Amino acid sequence: MEMQFTLKKYFGYTQFRPYQKEIIEKILDGKDCLIIMATGSGKSLCYQVPPLITGKAAVVISPLISLMLDQVMALKQRGIKADYLSSAQTDRGVQSNAELGHYDILYITPEKACALPTSFWSRLLKAGMCLLAVDEAHCISEWGHDFRVEYKQLDKLRNVLLNVPFVGLTATATEKVRSDIINSLLMKDHHVAIGSFDRKNLFYGVKSFSRSSQFVDQLVEEISKYVDNANSTIVYCTTVKDTEEIFKSLLEAGIKAGIYHGQMANKAREEAHRSFIRDEFYVMVATVAFGMGIDKPNVRYVIHYGCPKSLESYYQESGRCGRDGVPSACWLYYTRSDFAKADFYSAEARSASQRKAIMEAFSAAQHYCMLSTCRRKYLLDYFADEYAHDECGNCDICTSSMKEKDLSREAFLLMACIQSCGGRWGLNLPIGILRGSRSKKIVDAQFDKLPFHGLGKELSANWWKGLAYQLISRDYLVETFKDMYKTVSVSEKGLQFLRSSSPDHQPPLFLPETPGMDL
Ligand code: ADP
Ligand code: ZN
């Protein structure tokens, strides 16, 4: 009853989300808890409610100052007494206030938490402390994707904070990370809450690409389709150089964009983060430095430009998409050269076991790129959240792209048309002919008199382009660049197919039916 009242009074919510109530009850009982739930599922509330019920402070270890600032600001707006402590502060005001029991919730960076004297913790305990939460707890594990040394030292607090429940929170759920958190925080008789990882409203898709300025233009064009006041896009790049290139191309295309990477000054980064949250631009181009604590509901599109270094980081980054539950899409673009980066990533390793962990995490990400089975199933199985179905119906594989269909008639029409026009054009002209266009170019050249004119009008231009790309990748058609202009002609293999075909009969040609032209 009191919990429900507190939820409504401070947060304005009428109902707890799954797991929240039972976790809060366990914490109030003094039990350690490990909370593993997807980003956006409402983990923070689990440590924010107990101090409001008990009148004792919750201390939250959190890795990023920008994230703490956001949370503190949001809590203050709700009338909750909150502040933060970091090593960068010179003023002792917050520390003294904390010792006097002035806060409901106090955020502390891990460095600061390890550096604070025992006397501080003793006074805090005396003033009243209801829990110690370790947010982003996977940072404790070398098996995680974001290992931080200071997190490893948090076990020191155990001896000081006797009888205070420790609460570990993370969105990373692999078995190894889970047991590392339990061991590192010396959890005993703890309660584990594992939420479902399935983000049903997210569509997952993967495409391969080759690095070129043409591809960047294509990507920018694709992004521009999604850009409007109500939606945001995040483009995650693997290098600072890529962020700069894409950022520049977006601006050149007149798209309001922002940039965020580790080589920018703190102030510029915070500014970019804030502008993004306030919808001052629509597309954030960033490295993975743009990460934790992005609680923005209307991100509709998360693009990974380059294969991520692990599936854990992929799931967390793509998880920033669609937090409001509205259908949203996560596309990953990889090039084969990305896969050569294993050595680069594993150079960060400090031990053989860590090196192995990095390699395994990276190889799972590669595997994800090359799947020919449901992507959601692979992700959920990887995170030990067994998915009961073989197909989800909401990833690129399930939505038919890999379901092959006999497209011999369509392939015949397209190749015959390209051949009849002399193979001197791009794709738009032959597709225009098939779709019955009477553009000036087509009429002037009398292509509207060709027998194929209008025979393919029931299929969209994008559908035909999709087919053309399939035929190019299977060497039935060849693309040639001439003075920045692309022409498409029929290859020897394509000619062979045409020779064994007639308008009424073609040899079978099974191809994946590409829905629309998605790059
Ligand atoms: P996480 O820490 O798991 O990533 P958050 O704690 O940031 O997720 O919560 C995500 C969003 O869900 C926030 O906007 C939060 O206010 C909202 N939320 C949390 N609990 C509830 C609830 N019981 N009812 C409605 N909204 C909630
Ligand atoms: Zn699927």
C-alpha cells in the first residue's frame, strides 16, 4: 500500500512494472539483489523507491558523471532530495550534507566511493542508509564489454557497510558476467531478478556494405527518410573518423545532426548529449562513448556503421531504440574488413583470459552479422533468455528476405530489357520501361515500343532495384563505373540465362525476395 502510494506521489505512476515490486520488497527485507533487465525496463526505480519509504539514504555507484547529473536533476524535479559526489569536486558541501542525512539518494562515482574514508561511511550509516546500488554492474566483470578497474574494488565497502543490502543492476546477462558480479560484490543469499530481454517493438536487420563515398551518400539518403521532429536516429560508428565523415555528409545534406566521441572535450560532449535529449537535432552520430543513461523515448532508428565489438554492446546500444514501445528499427551495416579488427580489440586485454573473452564476444557479433536464421532468437539465446520460437516475424530474416522464391520471369524481364537498351544505362531507365514510364528519355529513344514496356508495373521501382542488386551479386548483371556514372549490363552468365529462356518460359531462378530497397 505504502509502496503504491510512494510510486504515485513521487513518480506519478499507478502501477509497478514487472519485477519492480518484488525487488523493492526484497531490498526492504535487507536482501542483496541482482537485477538483470533490458535497458529501459525500469531498473532505476528499484533503488529509488526504498529511500522514500524508509527515510534512509540510497547510495548509488554510477560510472558516468553526465548520467548522474541527469538523474539528480530529474529526481530533484520530483521533489526527491538527491545529489552526487565525484573526485572532481573540491567543495565538501555534499559530503557533509550526506553525513548529516540530508539526502534520499546520493550518487557516487566508483573512484570516489573507493577514496572516501571509513569515517564518511560510518557517519552515513549512522544517519541512515537503506541500500548500496551498483549501476551498470557489468563494469565489474572482465567478461563484460566495459570493464572498469575501480569497480573491482567496490568489495572493500562490504566490510564497512555491514547489513546494508547491495543491489547490482545491469542489462548484460551472460552467465559469466552474472557470476562475476555476484562474486565481486560478495553477494550472499541474494535475490536474482532476470527480466525478459525481448524488445518486441524492435526490428533487427543486418546489411553488408563496401566502404565508399557512394555508400555514405546512400546511408544519408536512407536516414533522411526517417528524419522529422518526432523521431531521432543514432548512428554508432566504430571510429572517430567515421563519425566525422558521416556527420559532415548529414550536414551537407541539410539534416540537423550532432556528433559525440571520446576525443571531444567533456563540455562539448555534455552539450551534444543535452541537445540530443532536447530534440535540437535529429541524428546523433557517435562512437560507443555515447552510451549509458540515454533515456530518450523517441529514438526510432539505431544504425551501427561497422560491426560492433561484442553482442553485449550491440544489444545495449541498439536497446536505446524505441524505449517508448513504438515500433523502431535497429540496422547493422558491416563490411568484411571489420572482421579483421579482432587483433585490434584484443590488444586492450590485460590477461590471457580477458583476451579470450574479447575474442569470443567479437566472434559472437560477427556470427550475428552472418546469420541466416532469426536474429532475435540468436540474440535472446545468447543472453540465456531462451526464445521459444524459431522465427520472430520482426527481423530481416523472418520478414522474408531470405525466403527464396522463383523469380525467373522477373529476372528474365529485367535482363532482357537491359540487353535491349544496349546495356548503356543505369538501373532507372530499364526499370522505368518495365514500369510503363513515358518519360521524355524513354519516348525519345522509342523504348516505349519495346515488348517489355509496362510488363512490370505491378511491382515498385524499389522492388526492381532490389532484384537488380540480387542479380548483380550473383553475376547475372555487371555494374560499371564511367565518369562517376554507373551503367548496368548483362554478363555472360546473364546472356546464357536469356538464351535458354523464351518470353513464356524461363529456367527456374530462386532468389531472396527483397522487400523494398533497403540499401
Ligand atoms: P533502465 O534503468 O532499466 O534502463 P529506467 O529506470 O531508466 O530503465 O526506466 C525507463 C523508463 O521507464 C523511465 O522513463 C522511467 O521513468 C519509466 N518507468 C519506470 N518504472 C515505471 C513504471 N512503474 N510505470 C511507468 N513508467 C516507468
Ligand atoms: Zn526473426
